[in-house]
Amino acid sequence: MNKYQCEAIIIHEDAIKEVQSHILDEKTILEMSDLFKVLSDPTRIRILFALEKQELCVCDISVILNMTQSAISHQLRVLKHANLVTFRKEGKTVFYQLADEHVHLIFNQSIEHIKEG
């Protein structure tokens, strides 16, 4: 017997049925995967962190992160496409903020999880 084999295979049918009855559909799994891909970029995390504190325009974010406005705008498009940020216009200025309470929750829970470990 090698290290990957068990002496006896025990199938826990109740546990299997319980999990199978709640398994996510393929569309939801792919959307979650896409969300985590968007969240995996350090620049986008920095932008979300800044927007967690208050709404900001591209100019403000570019100063805070010491990056070009073009680079910030590109990352904001990705975040907007993923429904993580929204915006409002005030004259010619566009202000960005986190999309909703779910984004705040995801962001803060992630930070808590990391600091806990």
C-alpha cells in the first residue's frame, strides 16, 4: 500500500448529498473566479483601499498612489467593469467610490483574515 491509499474507503453519503444539494452552478463559479482575478492585482487593491476611506477623483488617486492618471483610469475601468466601484460626476470631475456595502465587506473581511493569520 502506498501513502496515497487508505485501508478502507468509507463513503459518507449524507455528507456528499448535503454538499451536492448546495453546490454552486458553473456561471456563479466563473463569476467568482473573475472577481478574485480582479482583486488579485496590487494596484487595484491600493485603489480600493483608498476608496474605502472616501470617494476620490482620478487626480487624487494618482497622487496618493504616485502613478499616472492614465494608469489609474485603466485600473478604475477594470474595477468598474467588475462592479466594484461606481462614479458620479460633479461638473467635469468624476468621483469614484466603492460600489456598495458588499465591496466594503469583502475588502474588510480580507484584511481581517490576513491580519488574523
